[in-house]
Amino acid sequence: MITVNMTATSEKINSISGIWLAGRVLSDFDLGTLNRVDGNGRKRPTVSTADAVTAYCGVLCTGRKDFDDIEPFRGDEQFRQALGIGHVPSEGLLRKRFSTHAGFLTAELGRRNARAVWGANPKRTRLSDGSEYTLTDIDVSPHDNSGTRKEGLGWTYKHYNGFAPNYAYVGEEGYMVHCELRPGQQHSQNGTPAFLQQVIDWTPDGRRLLFRMDSGYDAAENLRLIERQKHKYIVAVNQRSVDTSEVIEDTRALGDVVLDDGTKRVYTYSERVSVTGPNGGLRKRRRVVRLTETWVEKNGQRLVIPLTELNMWWTNLPLPSSEIIKLYCEHGTSEQFHSELKTDLDLERLPSSSFACNEVVLAIGMVAYNVLRRISLDAVPIAPKAKVKRLRLRTVITEIMRLAGKFACHGNRWWLRINQDEPYFPVLRQLYQAYT
């Protein structure tokens, strides 16, 4: 083993070269409007609110989330230049600014984010009848904050203390168009009509949405709201209010057998069900049913009475039952998006004890998520050995955002030098040129 001599150098070498891409994409969010809370008087703050939010978003894009993670960047000229900010805030300033202007920042970041997401033109999905819709997945994903004392913590349906935020993703790419931090014990339906209305209000004219939601959102109010706005939905039926034995009998008698291999038999069935309308009258609503009968267990044991599994969905799409079921099953992809936000961006455990401050953190996290999502999608065609639709955010953070480089000024020009053998250097350079 050799002995290495260690010495200090004044050269600026760090591992955040990818922050230049984040700065370019963040410019599409037009966060300068956040400075409205700074006032127009002579005593404007040294660090503007837009700079504070942008700096913290940059920290999130590097895979860090604690407020004190901003401190190493305060003297980093590359970090400031790449994000286009005048000053990098301190930890204390971040906490104070987010808490003081929590309501305004959460609302304004939601609007700015939605505008940028729709500006990225999420992909439409073409259905078998030729119609096109933008898939819109709504879901609650609890954040485990057990062992902490934070405002708004509650016992979630996952059986731990935490928060229960509501999320909305659009397009096959998985852009997050809206999020809302909620107390852990809050039911998914509580506040959902207003949440849906906000998503619809932020949708550009001419875009038709196809909402996909689980049985926690099975409420007539939600379905009527979507129908009034001329959008479509596939919502899992809450079976607590359904006579399932009658549905099973009807499905066996009238449904279509789509699979029968001797071990399992699957029926699909579509029916029009009378439901109570908003004014007390009756109206018809379509319900799609899938009944699965298992006759042989995994260990080969044959059963005298089959195991039955019943699934049902409300929909206003005029499509075959099999296509409705397939579309809903793809709704499970949103669980991957939750995972990337909570683990890759490390936002499972929110950093503040204040609920209002954590609302702002989650809103900025949504912006950072979409910044990295845009990079992950654009990097796929040029990424080494990439045979996927999108890169996971963790890959973007570790392989692109944390590329090591030397940032220096020579001849009145700024230079970023990165080792030529870095496999993701061509990706960084090509995307930066594309975003310029």
C-alpha cells in the first residue's frame, strides 16, 4: 500500500455540476412572483423570497432536505450562479421566511408548478375509441414520521404516526401537478372535492382528463364534479355499501369469461346501476365488475369451494370492460412516484415541527420533483445503457446532479471542467445546451 500526500488547494472542486440543469429547468417556473411578499418599500430584504425558495429547491435537487443542508452552499459561487440567485439564505432565514409566508408560498408555488407542468406538455393517452385523455392519478400516500413531535401528526391508515398528503400526477410521465399536506388522521375524501376542482381549474382549455382513484374516493360528490366539468373517471367502488353476493351471482350468470385455465376463472361484467342524483332523483351510472375464482392454490391444493375476489369500478367511459380494468391497473404506477418523492428526495420525514412550514417544504419538494422528472425524461435517449421510459430520480441525483467538476473563471468567462471519462458528462452537456 502506498502513502499518499495530502495538501489543500484553492481550486473550486465540488460535486454539484448537475445544478446547472436544475437552474435552467427552474427558470420555467417563474418563481420571481414570490417576491410580492417582500414589499415595495426601501427596506427590501437582502435575500429575496424567490431566492430563498429557489436555493432550497436546489438543495432538494441534490438529494438533501434539512434546512441546515443549505449552509455548505452559502459560499459556493457555482450554486448561486447556476440557480441565478443573488444571495444564498441561511438556515434560520429559510425557517422564518417559510413560516411567515406559508399560506402565500404554498398557493403561489402550486399555481407556478401547474403552469410549468402543463407547459412541458404531458403525453396524452389514446383509447381504443380514438379519444385522447391525459391520465390524472389522485392518491394519498402517508409519510411515516413516527418518533417525532410535529404539528399535524396523526395515526394513518398505514398504522403509524405521520402525515397523509394528497397527490395528483398527470400524463404517462408522472409529473406532479398538485399536492396537499394533510394531518395523518384525515380521511382521503375529506377536502378532495376542492382538491379536484383546483386540478381542473389549473388544466388548460382543450385538455380532457381521465381521473383514476381508489375506493377511498368513492363519493357521489367527486363523480358529479368530474362529470359537470366534462372529464372522465375510473374510480374503485367502496364495497361496504354494496350487496356483493348479488353482484357475484349476476356476474357469473351474465358476465363474460375472459380466462379459464383450470386453476382460475375470471369474469368481467358491465351494468348500469341506479344511484341517487343531486336533487333526490335516480340516475344511471356505469359499474364495471371483475370476478376472480381460484380453484387451485399456489401449492397445488385443489379447492372444493373456490376463493373469490371481487373488484368493481365506476366509470363514465364508453369502453369495453377489459380496457377499463387495464387502465385502472396502470394506476398502480403512481406508487412508484410516491416512492421517488419520499425516498429519492428524502421527504418521508418532513424537516420542520410547524405544519405550515412543512406545507411549504412539500410544495417546494413538488417543484424539485418535477425538475428532476423533466431531466430524467430528457436524459433517457442519451443516457448510457438506458432502456427505460424514464430514469429514476435517484439515478438523476447520483449520476447527473452530483457530477464532480471544477468551476473557475478565466478570460472573463466561466468554465466548468468535468473528467472526460464520466459516463454521464455527455448527458449533462447535451441537456444544458438543449435548455439554453
